[in-house]
Amino acid sequence: MTTQQVDVLLVGGGVMSATLGTLLSRLDPSLKLTMVERLDHVAHESTDGWNNAGTGHAGYCELNYTPEDAKGNVSIDRALKINANFELSLQLWSFLVENGGLPEPTNFINTTPHISFVWGEKNVAFLRQRAEKLSAHHLFADMEYSEDPAVLREWMPLVMNGRDASEKVAATRIMYGSDVDFGSLTRNLVARLEESSQFNLLLNTEVVDFERHRNDKRWTVTVRDRNSGKTSMINTGFVFLGAGGGSLPLLQASGIEEADGYGGFPVSGQWLVCKDEKIVSQHHAKVYGKAAIGAPPMSVPHLDTRIINGKPALLFGPYAGFTTKFLKAGSKLDLIKSVSTDNLFPMMSVGIHNMDLTKYLISEVMQSHEDRVATLRGYFPDCKASDWTLAHAGQRVQVIKKDAKGKGKLEFGTELVSAADGSLAALLGASPGASVAAFAMIEVLEKCFASRMQGEWKAGLKKMIPSYGESLIDNAELLKQTRERTLSVLGLKK
């Protein structure tokens, strides 16, 4: 059996692995990298354009990033953090565009105003407070707010036409929000990596076993060609598990102590899609509303302008559902196989204390086409059911982990789990996902390549991401300089 010697093994051909591979190859071109992807091409699971919202998540329109407490106070801390983290991705993409690492920006990112829209007295009061707090901060200083139906009709005619004139409504808008085709972005990043003799891409290849070398902090990973069934070995100094929902079972298979207690709760999604050019041409925005009570974050309703593989479309959803698969192209046994003695109690605890979520997911699965269209009419009153078809979105696996009392806790964000010696790292979870790929992969570098990050890599990373090491939340002048550059390079400010 052949054994390939590499410095870094990237498991999964999505935006996270592609981003980490890009950073590493730029910081040290001598590193030998191998990427393995179980499907026949990269960016075909969570990163595919149809399998995610395509929103450049910056906290501009996503109301779940600004929760309201029992007293009605709106917190903006998470929105500030996500916005600052998204700016890191914009800086990296700008650098790559300027230096030949990415093509013309319209191939993967396009200006799409980000709008939050609500109706009803209570929701309007919430949005008003949210807008006041956010717009007072330099990160959100360009946010517009209006309760005037005439103004909102200019912003989003499909949403306002046919609506009851007496209905109390409100919306906020950021003009330079973005629609990101993460599939196209990833395919372009991998294409550039393939130009190097130091990079090897193995498609139709899955990881089947891990062997840890305690003496030299290396791993021997056994992989199998899914076409021929033949196995081979990869000896590597570092393993990154960036396989979306598939990362959890791989992390468990690695056997590292840090994986103990982790479990996953899979959630599926569906979209209503309209490709009628007459309708699509009337809407140019991402309009996000408030999620239903009990809904997971990935189910925040939104009426979206999308550019996928260069073609425009209008999407509404997502409608959540439950499946035992961890990947869209996974197995119905994924959830069962992930249960172990280490995570059984946390997973049972989460199941018992999240019955509302379970009931919500079941109700979503049972909906008819007319039920889904009825929800759509809250955002497009004049829509016709015959103009919309159902499409399946991607799978997300929400993180379950032990809390301080040893019980289970359901997390809706992303989480990095790494071995103490820095030889392996896995990215788990979902929202805000791909949008903060640069931030997430910098965290991998800082945890797993600490000595090099404190040395020669720091200057190299700052060249790619000028604000690295500084706070865009605290430094208004740095944010101004950074944003002016990225909006210009990426063509987001018209």
C-alpha cells in the first residue's frame, strides 16, 4: 500500500478547506498540501450555491444576531462581532483579486442590499430599537431605517405591493450588502491551488481511518477511492477536518480527547425558487424577517436575490426539516452512528429540553406547497403558487456538547475543536459559516501553527488582511480605511 508524505491534509473540498489551503500556500509556498473530497468535484455539499443562503453574513439584516431579552432590550454584541469577522473575509478576497488569486469579483460576489423587514406594532418597536443601537456604531453607520410604506415600496416593491395599507411596517437597509456564490468562490480558490506542484486534489476519496503517532505528532490517514475501492495512506503533520456535517464523525474517529462529549443535531432545508425573469427582475435585495418561535437560526425567513453560477434567481425560505443524515449526500444512519458512550447523555439531554424545536421541524416537514406559499405571502403578498417550485437546500449539523454540569447544550454557531498538540483541528456547526471563513481559518492557524504565527507568518497574514491583530469594533478609522478599499476592489459600492 502506497503512503503519501504531506505537510497538511485538508479533508473536505468546501470553502473552509479552500480558504485554509490558500492561506497556508501564501504564507509558506513550500508546504505540501493534499485535499481529499468524497464527491466527484469540490464545493458540492454545504458550499454549493443552492445549499446555502448565499448571504454575506455581516449582521446587517439577520435579526437572530440581535436577540431581545425578556425586558425588551436588544443586544447588538453578536452582530458587531460577525460584522467585524466578515470584514476579514472581504479583505482576504480583495487581496486575492488584486494579486491574481481570484478572478473578476462578479464571478463570486455581487452587491445586493441587505434589508430587515417586520410588521406589527411589537416587531416594529424591536426593529426601531435595533436600528438605533446599530446605526450609532461605526460598523453600521450607513444603516437606513424607515416606517414609511412609500419608501419601503421603493426598496422592495414585491414585498410592499398588495399589502394592507393600514398594517404597521418597518425596515432597515444597507446598500452595500452582498450575495456570495460560495461555490464559485471555492472552485476558483481550488483552481489556483492546483496550479502549484505542492498541491494535490483527490476527488471521490473518503477518509476511513486515523492513526496518531505520539512520538512525532504526525498522523497516518487511510483513504479510499470510492470508484475503485482501493485504499492508500497519507502521512501528514496536520489534519484539518472541514467536511461540513461530515466533520463530526471524522472528529470522533480521530480519537482525540478533545472530541469527547460532542454530538450533532442535523437540520435539513428547502427553498421555494422562482426563475420567471419578469418576477426576478422586480426584486434586488435580501429581505430577512423574524424567525418563527422555536425555529433554528438557519430557518430565518428571507426573500433573496441570488446569482448562482452566473444566473439570477429568486429564493424564499429556507423551510427547515429533520433528517438523520449529516450530509445531503450522506447516510440515514449518520445520526445513529454518531452516538457513543461519551455523548449519549448530552444528546439525550438536548432532546428532552428541545421538544419545541423537534415539534417545529416536524411541522415544517408536513407542510404542503400551499402551506409554504402562504408563508411566502408574508413577504410577497401577490405571489402565485404556480410560479414557485421546491428545491432542496443543504444539511447543517448543529453542535451538541457538554455544559458545565455535564448535561447537553445545543449550539447554533460554529466551533473549532483542536488537539492539544495542534496536529488536528475540526470545524463544527453552521451559522454564520462560510461568510466568516477567513476568521475561522485564522483561528486554526493561531491554535495549530502558533509558533509560526508569532514569527514570520504574522507579517504575511497582515499583508493579506491588513486589519489582522487589531479591532475593527473599537477602531473607527481603521474600519473606514478597510471598508473603502474592500468595497472598491470587490465592486460592492455602486
